[in-house]
Amino acid sequence: MNDLHAAVIHDVKNQLAELALRLGERGDAQQEMVIAMDAARRLSEMLLVIRQEAELLSVNPDSVDTADFLAILAAEYRELFPSLEFDIDTAQAPAFAFFDDALVRLALSNAVHNACRSARTGVRLAAREQDGMLVLEVADDGPGYPDDMLANMGDMPASASARGTGLGLYLARKIAELHRLEGRRGRIALSNDKGAVFRMFLP
Amino acid sequence: MHGDYLQQHRQRQFGSNPDMQTAQAVLLTGDARVRRVRAVLDSGNIALATISQFADKWVLVIDDMEGMRSQLRMSLTNSGFAKLHIVGSIREALERMAGNRYDVILCDYSLGEGTDGQQFLEYLRTNDLISRNTIFVMITAEQAYEKVVAASECAPDDYLLKPFTAGQFNARLEKLLERQQFFAAIDKAADAKDWTRVIAECDKALPAKNKYFIELCKTKAAALMHANRPREAANLYRDVLALRPIGWARLGLARALAMLGEKNEAQQLAREIVADSPQFMAAYDFLGGQLASSGDKEAALGVLQKAGEISPGTMNRIRELSTLAVSTGQPELAESVMRQTLQKHKYSPVRQVHDYAILSKALATQGKADEALSVVADARKDFRDEQSDAVLSATESIAHRAAGNDELAEAALARAMTGDIGTLPAGAVTAIADACFALGKEDEANKLLRHAIQNNPEDETIRNKVHNVLTAAGKEVTEADAMIEESTQEIIRINNDGVRKAEAGQFDEAVELLCEAADRLPNNLQIVGNAALVIALQLVRNGNDPKLLAQCLRYRDAIIVKAPDYPKLAQIDSQLRQLNK
């Protein structure tokens, strides 16, 4: 992948984004907008993966309010998936959380998007503290992750067909791992519990 | 033109705004309101509370793409915003800003070929053109994201990464407006540069330990630094660092240590930050500055060049880099960097007259006197005010000197020095001093530099400029440090003498001493404030004297223009009230 490829992806992504906005304004093309938005988001991920592989991605942790963070995330997907219920639980969240707001938002967007597509009735977003780590959790009430995804847990997807969700998980894992503190590093974990559960652990 | 924007804007901040009220009235009556509510209802998912929250907020959108502009207009209108100005360029944005106070500014990072959104923000902040309380949101594509974040010295309040949905946008703005309200009193004090009040307001808000706690610590620590209280600032940064090694807190601690005189520790910490977070550009700038002031200009230049490889420079870094290049004997480097920059920012307000001065000096140093002079001639087309004329005449003098035309050099220098030095900004004064050195007029140069220091007490940037002019003229670092320290002590002594005399009842002498200093150093508010105060005290004691009263009011008004919340004003006014009884 060279700079030219990246530049083209970038342009196409912006065109898709504009298309999505226009479809959104029409009001009668909600589903089409979701498709365009999703395509643009996936290209964004791809660009980030390119940057990550060139070791150009760096995290800039600062103080983040997890309740606000999750509320903004939910607002975005509530609009794209108006029939779903969004539940936010920050009762067990630490008083102060520190992470790179923008990068973790991108990482979680993918998880939320997957959850929204699989969910039957709703998606739950939660933040809590566990063993000195911040846990950001995205859970849905859909059929759960397929076995192969549970097994490879965010490895670089091997085949193009698996890339639909695989690339996003890979990026989420990398972004989590870039968060380091005193010898500990971030990670992601996938599991099934009445639906798919995505967790990001940050030190 | 360039200077006009500044002027208009400064006036605006203190004045009322009849235009805006009229516009507001028009938008809130009749059809417009009905239409807006209907649009909001149609979109269905926006709470009514949001409508009223957004409806009275003034928003400025800056985007060079027509398509994006109309999309944003539609999105914002649908979200309930009614007071919108949407422009396609920085120039239009500044025109709008001269007449309106905006609550929210949305700016696209890439604004075409020239100046980008980050450089624009840097320009607004360094020239105090927007309130701290104005929400500045940078709209970026992910590729540009790191460039924006990296320049975090002048960070926007938030970033919106394209593509974004209306829901996401509204949710973000709601949070930002909530924050805006929470920080209103603090930001107001910061706009007035009343650091004591910023600290007091932060102290009021900190005990709640709410979600803004860390940001309040950051704001308070920065205010402590401004208030010249580095020890407390260092402690606060350490408290934050005990929670988490955040980049800004590490750099803050390094700054505080430098101010406390612990230069080696400060440098060491800055090096560690650069090693740990190579994208954290502000650390490079700080480290470069530290190295330069310790006399290692080569190393300083190296650090800034390294920074330039990682992120495109802010204008301030480009200025530092080119100045260092000239004084370390690499004028070719300065020439190429500054030429490129001025070409890129052609017609943009982010340029300064000093940028042309640097380029011209780089050329003169290489013996390219003709080119140096033509750069000055170019600059004269865009910078026509008196202060710029002083800078450019001094620059011209250096070019003539380089060409061996001492007579022309003398004439240009004389022109540079025609105005009242006291009213010139320190940057112009140091430029003239530089030209004096070139012509061997060392006494005059020193006098000018002393004036620059004394007229701008506690201004680190100006100290650095003076330091740079001195070392560039061949002075040792220790000599330059001593000269700056001496100048600082001298004015403190004058101030203390004046106050002591007044306390001892020797009002005539106190008035004479302080007024002489105040007329010479109109920008030194401590001196001007004390001059006004001793006159007021004397008037209360000896009865009214119209001439002295006029002088007192002149000083008082000068302070109000520069710092409307200056603490000493209350004391002066209380004396003047006694006079009226």
C-alpha cells in the first residue's frame, strides 16, 4: 500500500461520507445512508490500519468522562439504527478515566456497529473498573460471535471475505495495545453471553 | 489590512453589538422560527431541550468546499441552530469575527492550498482574537487528525472526524456547551488575563471532583504559571502525574522547573517526553527554546528540524527555526524555510511583518542584498502601518549595511527610530536594536533592549527575543542573561523606590519618579498602575489639581484598555471616589 493508494481511499471515503449526508437529509433513504456511512467507516479503518502498520499511530491519553463518551457514541448509532434500544451503564465506572478519546472512539465504533447489526432489540454500552483496568463493554442480544471469531480474537483477517468485521476488530486490538501504563497494556476480549460481548480493557 | 482585523476585533470584545441584536430579533420572529421547529420535528429524534439550547448560539462555519458548506448549513439548521454564518475562507471568517462574538466555531482543517485550520487557530489564540470560552471544533479527515492533535499547544476544544452523523454532532455539541457554561467564569477571567481570579475560580470548582476535575487542574496550573507561581504549578502538575503520566502535565512540570531555575531537570524531562511521545510537538518547541537560551543554538535548531519532519510547522515554530538558522550561520536554511512558508501563506493573515524581516536578514547575511531589499519592498505592500514601517526600515538598514551602503543604512535606521519607542511593540524594538548592532551602535542597541525588557515585564517571549538579539550580536550567554536580569532589577527598584517614597509621605518625589517611568514604559502595568495610584493619593491629600487628575485618568484609562480587570484599578478608583466627596 503506497501513498497514492491511501490518497484514493481517502477521497472515496470522503465521497461516501458526503453521499451519506445527502441521503440522510432526504429523510426517505435511511437504509441507504447506513450503507454509505458503514462503507465510509470501513475505509477510515483501513487508512488507520495503514498508519498503524507504518507505526505512525500514537496515542495521546487524556482525561475522559466515560458517561459522556458512551452517550456520544450511542447518539451516533441511535440515529443510524432508530429501532434499537440503547442502554448505557456507567454506575461502576472509575471517577477519572484516561485514554485517547478519538482513537478509542474509532475502535469502539466498529464494535457498536457490529452489535447494532446483530442485535434483536438493543445494545448495551458499559464502563466499569476491574482489577485496576478500565473496561469498556459493548453487548448485544443477537446470536453471538461465530466460533472462528472467538478463536482468533482480533488477529489480522486472513481472507478478504472475513474482512467485513475482521479488520475493525484487528484495529480495535491494536488501538487497545497502544495504551500502556507501568508494564500493563490494553487488550480486547470477545465472548458470548445472551449475545455478543465485546470488551476493551485499558490500563 | 492585516492590522485592521486586530483592531476591530479588540474593540468588539469590550463593546456591545447592536448589529447582532438586530439579526437575532429578525431570526427569532415570524416564519423563520416556525420553519425551524418544523424541520426539527420532522427529523424526529432531537429533544426539545436541544432546540432551545442551540437556537440562541452564534455559530461560524469555515469550510472551503461548497458541498460541505451546504451540508453543514442543512445539518445545523435541522439541529436547531438559527444564528449561522457560513464562510469559505479565513479572510471572510475574520471579517465576520470582527462584528460578532461566536459561541461556536466549526472549522475544517484543510482549507485549500494555503493556511490550514490549525494555523488559523494558532493565529486566533496567539493574538487573543477569540475568547477562551468560544468553542472551537476542528473538522478533520482521519489523515489530518494526527497533525492536528500533534500541534496540541493550541488544541481545539474538540475534533469531529469525517464522516459524522447529525446525532453524533448534536451529542458532542451538547457536551461542549455544558462545558462552556461550567467554565464561563474561569474563561472570562482568563480572557482578562486576571490569573489570580482564574486560580480562585478553579479553587471554587475543584472540590466537587466532578468530570472536569483534571481539566480544572490543567487550567489552574497554567494560570499559576502565568501568575509567576511556578512552585505551586509544579506541585499541581505532580498531583496530576500521580494519577496518570499525561503529556501536558509532564510538559507543564518541565516548564515550571525551568521557571524555578532547574534548567537541567527541565531539559531532561523534555527529552524524555520527546522520546516517549514523538508526536507531542509542544515538547520539541519547549526543548528547542531551552537549548537556545542555554546557548546551544545548534542543538536547538536540530530539535526544531526533527519536529518539522514529524508535523508541518506551526508559524511560531517556523519563525523560531529560521531565526536560529540565521544565528547559527545557516542562512540558506532560513531562506528556504521562510520563502516556502511565505509562498504558501500568500495573502493569509497568519503572516507577520517579522517573517519578511527574517527572510530579508537571511538573504542579507548571504550577501544577497538586492534580494533582501526586494523582500522588504514586497512586505511594504501588505504591511503599511507605523509599527511595520519601523520593523521594515530596520530590516532595510541591515540589507544596506550588508551591501556596504552605510549611508543608506543610517538613513533607514533613522527612519525606523522616528516614532515613539514606548508605543512600539517589543518585536519592533528588538528588530531596531538588531539593526543598531549591525551598524556598530552598541549603546543605542542596549538602551532599546533594556526598554523592551522593562516595558514588558514577565514576558518570556520577549526575554527570549532580547536574548537572541544579544547573542546574535556576539554576546556571551552569561552576558546576555546578566543584561536581562539587570534591566529587570532596575525597573523593580524604580517601582519599589516610588512606593517607598509614597509610603514615607514624599508624594512629589514618588509622583515624579513613577510618572517618568510610566511615560517611558506604557506597557508596564505595574508601573503605570502605581503612577496612577500615587497621583490619586496625593490628590486626596493635597486637594484637587486638574492637571494631575488628567494625568491620573490617562494612566487609568490606559490600563482599562489593556487589562479591564487589573486589580489595582479598584484601589485607584476608591481614592478617586474620596476625591469627589
